[in-house]
Amino acid sequence: MKLSHFYGKMLVGMGRNERRVVNRLAAKAKILLVDDEERIRRMLRDYLTSEGYSVIESGNGLEAVDIFAMKNTEINLILLDIMLPGQNGFEVLKEIRRISEIPVIMLTARGEEYAEIHGLRQGADDYIAKPVSPALLLAHIEAVLKRYTVNKGRILNIGNICIYLEKMQVEVAGKMVDLTPKEYELLLFMADREGSALTREQLLNGVWSYDYIGDTRTVDTHIKQIRGKLKGATAQIKTIYGVGYKFEECLDEVD
């Protein structure tokens, strides 16, 4: 079945109550939709518009980068296909991440695991394989936007660690710590649950995506990297053997 036919069928089959589910942020949120198939763009645009979102379209990677460069202050989220003319989605994501931490959801017909891993490692916030139902796509958008937006204007202090959520920056004893987007998100996820023992599966699902299927060693690798960057911090990620990890302030002296 062609993707355009799939989406059309899903839109017709949706119940009235399902279509009334509108994120409170939708009225103000603007999405840059980047996909080289016009029919897919049109159907997703119509659905998202009906849910209260404003949509800017692009069918070309180079064009998408130019649009974002001009309108980055207006755009709240990017839906980004991988297979694009001009520049592919990975290249576009790399360009975007040089100037912005805007939420990016990779949207592609490719189902290979390596593509998903590569996108996430480059800083994508979520990954959806096409075809996907519009309702599921909307749920992903709402989850990513909520996670990104509620952080704005907040400052989280734990020990001598200061997390500036609007700027997505972390300081230890007044000194900036250079974290990757996923390291930052993982640290924030644990800091918001200070003192709670979290399994690797909880961390994987909560940070990489609620339906992300991946290797829990990804969590271990990121935590090792974060620990190495939090030297001198009076709050640390502790290993809870047989369970997972816990982030909490240290009562003893930190080297």
C-alpha cells in the first residue's frame, strides 16, 4: 500500500473523539514538515492543521535548512524525513544542531535499526518509521513538545549542580559542563526524579522514546559519559545493583 493511501485511509477511519484530542500547545506551535513526497506532506499538513498546529512545508533538504535559518524563531518542532533530495535528513539534522536544540522527530520509511541509532546519536529527539497512523504521530509530537516546552524558564538545583532548562545548560560549581543533547536529557530526566531508583528500561523509554526499542547498554554508555563530566559535583548518578541507577545529592565529600 502506498504511504499516501495509508494516511488517507487512517484519516477517514478516525473517530470524532480522537480528532478532538488537541494539545494545549497546538494553537501556538509551528511545525516544519520536511518530506519529498507532496501527497504525504499534504495529508500530514491537513491532519496537523485540523489539530491546531501551523505547518510549514519543504520537500528538499537544502530548502529546509534555508527555511529554518530564516524562520528558526517561529518554528517549534521539525518533522524530518531521511531520504531527501539536496541534503538527506542526517545532513539537515547536523546543520540544525549547529545552531539550535529545537525538537526534531525523524520521519522515514527506512526501518533499519542503524538509521534510527544514527539519527538519535546525531541529536534527534524521536524517531518514527513510516507508515505511521496520524494519531500515533500526534502522540509523539505532543510528548516531545511537552517535554521541551515545560522546561522553559525553569532552573533546577541539586547540590552544586545547576540545570538551566530554558538554555539547556548545566553548571557544576559555576562552571559550564559540555553535555550532548542526549546526555543533557538523560541527566534532566534523572534529576527530575531525584532519589528514585530507575531501571535501564525506564531510562531508555523515558529519554529515547516511550516506544523506543534499543539496547540498554546505550543507557550505560551515556551515564558513564555524564559521570566523567560531573567531576566535582555534589550530586551524582549512583548504581543501584540489580535495579539500575539513581541520581541524588552526595552527603559525603566529593573529590
